[in-house]
Amino acid sequence: MRAVDIIREKRSGKELSKEELAFLINGYVAGEIPDYQVAAWAMAVFFQGMTPGETASLTEVMVRSGAVLDLSGIPGPFVDKHSTGGVGDKTSLILAPLAASLGMKDPMMSGRALGHTGGTLDKLDSIPGYRTNLSAREFRDILRDTGFAMTGQTADIVPADRLLYALRDVTGTVESVPLITASILSKKVAEGTEALVLDVKYGSGAFMKEPADAEKLALSLTHTGAALGIQVAAILTDMNEPLGRTMGNFLEVEECLDCLEGAGAADLMEVTLALGARMAVLGGKAGSVDQGLALCAAELASGRPRERFLANVAAQGGDAARLLALRGTYRSAFKGEVAASGSGFIAGIDAGQVGHTGVILGVGRNRADDTVSPVAGVEFHKKRGDPVSPGEKIMTLWARDADSLAAALPRLGKAVRYSPQPPAVSTQPPAVPAWPPVVSERCNTLSG
Ligand code: URA
């Protein structure tokens, strides 16, 4: 076999066999096939796409490029969630303890902030002492003891994805549905989950700007997941406006505590419960989405998920007492405010613009080796649909230093749109709770 023949085949739209994909990917990981050939193949995939069978084969080959976590001996069910990335999206930190509290196990391997999207690991790292670099042994023990464990991808898990993603990032080939599908699912299969609920986002703060593209991705993820033996359900959610009341690392941890204490923002709770309900169905804890919604709401109200969260903080080396003591005070000294420049109603706060400004503030990063600040971020005092008068406070922001504060202030001001009338979209729920085509065979009950 030769890489050049595989590239030519894909260039002309042919379906590659699993053997051809294994030759290419394994050769790349072994350093035998150079970047430029894999980049050419990725670009051919970008334009020609892949068949469902080919996407499943690529995912399988990527899983086999490294280790798979061994969760044997720990009672399941193992149910995880994954978001395609957003701004102010902190649902993982609420859902993992909620799922654990309902008797499921959530083996969550997460990523870091990149570009305008936030990262679960950076949020957790803002908790004093909390470790997100668990060994496989620690991951297993904490999962068994607290019902969920949160860690970064270890070097031996899907090495093909680490290499391929870095290459795609610099060759304009990230936005390919089959490549995104294989990238996300290979990591989820390797972490050992049996079921997965996906939050596929669309809008200015998401990878996929249009709902139709998000739906294509959701379908590809659910079908490929089913082909690999994982039950997958997906919902599509609106990411045109930041989710919840905050964007920032420690700020978002604080907001999750608010949610676990019954004081979550309406949009954030709606997405969280929509995802949690599907986790409960896939985990066999609820017979329908409606039952799952009621179950999750009641469990949150019991306070048990909050206790789970704090138990996990302690198990992962964090100082739970200090976390609680820092609430409301752990902020950068470089503070500013965005006041309303218009009147009437907030027509929207652009999530993409806010997310990109987050990188300037120190919340996120443009390059994998950039550092982030635990104490930078934005609090939104107004959301889409809220009435507003000129000069009223819309956002408070905290920056890593004076220069980033000065650069971020005008950008955040420009992210706000005003309208004389309440915006029609403000009445639409951000979550699409049941998207009938976007369920794998095993999950058809979810659409009912
Ligand atoms: N998230 C991933 O993990 N991989 C992609 O390719 C895109 C988003």
C-alpha cells in the first residue's frame, strides 16, 4: 500500500477500506507517513466526505491507535455527555455529579479551552488543589468512589487524534463532519463509556454556525456511535448567546454551585436538564425524557448532587472548604464594566464575539500552550430579551492585566445588540429537546 494511492482514491471520492485507513493513520502515528500526506488526505476528506461505514472505520482505527481505559470491576451504567463546544457552557460540571447521584457512573475525559470555546479542565483547574491529570488508576478509583471522575486525555489515549487534530487545526480541515465525528467518538470509546449524550451546538459561539450543519454532525455522531456499540442521543442547542450568567474559569465553577443549589439561570438549567434527562434514559434510570426531566429536577432539589460535587473535589485533591470560601471574591483586580449604549431591550449578546474576547481576557487560549487565568471572565447582568435603559450595567469583566482589560472593553460593548421591541427569539427555548432524526436506533423512545 502507498499513501499517495490512498490520497488519490479519496480525492476522486472513493470509499476507503478499514485497512487503507489503518495503514494511513497507524503509519502517521508511527512517524512513517509524513504530515504533508496526511494533510492532503484530510483535505480530500474535507471536500469528498466519508460514507458512514468509512467514518466508523476511521473512528475504530483511531481508538486502536492507543490504550482503552479498563473499567472492569466497577459497576455501571457508564453514561457520559459531550458538548461540541460553546461559550459559558458549563453543563458538564453539573451533569457529572447529577448522573452520579442518580446511580450512574460518568467517566469524563475533557478538553481545554481552545479559540473562543471554553474548556472543562480549565474550569476545574481554577479550584485550589484540584487535579485534572489523573493516572488511569486514580481515574478508576475516583470514578468508583464518587461516581464520576474528570481528567484530561492521557498521552496513551487516542494518540492519533492528538496528532491529527493539531494538523487539521493548521490546514483548514477542522470543519469536516466525518473528521469531527471520529475525533470526538474515538476519545469517548477509549474512556470506556457505554452511552453518550451529545450537545451539538449551533450559532455564532459554536463550531457549526447553522442548525442544518449541526444536525448533520449530530446524525453522523449518533449513527457512528451506534455502529461502534455505544448508545448515543443528541440534542441541538442554540449557542448564539453565552449560556448562563458567566463566562470564566472560577466564575463558571461558582455558577455550577449556584445551579446545584437551585439557583441556576433559566437557559443553563434548560440545557442541563435536557441533557440530564437523556442521560437518565440511556442509563436506564428513566423510561422517557419527561420522566428523566422530573427525576433530574427532583434530584437536584435534594441537594445530593451538590454533595457529590464537593466529594469529587476532595477526591481529586481540591480544597472544598476553600472553594466555598472563595465564592464571590476570587476575581482579578483588573475589573471593568460594560454599560448600555442603547435602550429598549437586549436583542442579543453575540457569543462568538464574547468567546473571542475571552481569549484576550485570559479565560481561553489561541494556542495549546497558552496559559489561562482562573480569575478572569465576564458576568452578564442582562440577557437577551431583558429591558434596558442607557447607562445600565450589562456586564462586569475581569481581565488578566490592564492591557487586556482595555482591549476587551470595547469588544464586549460591540457584542450587545439593542431593539425597541422585545426580540421574538427571546421566547424560544435554547434547547431543542427532541430532535426526532437525531437518535440512534436504540434510543427511539427519546423522540416520543
Ligand atoms: N472537538 C473534538 O474533540 N474534535 C474535533 O474535531 C472538533 C471538536
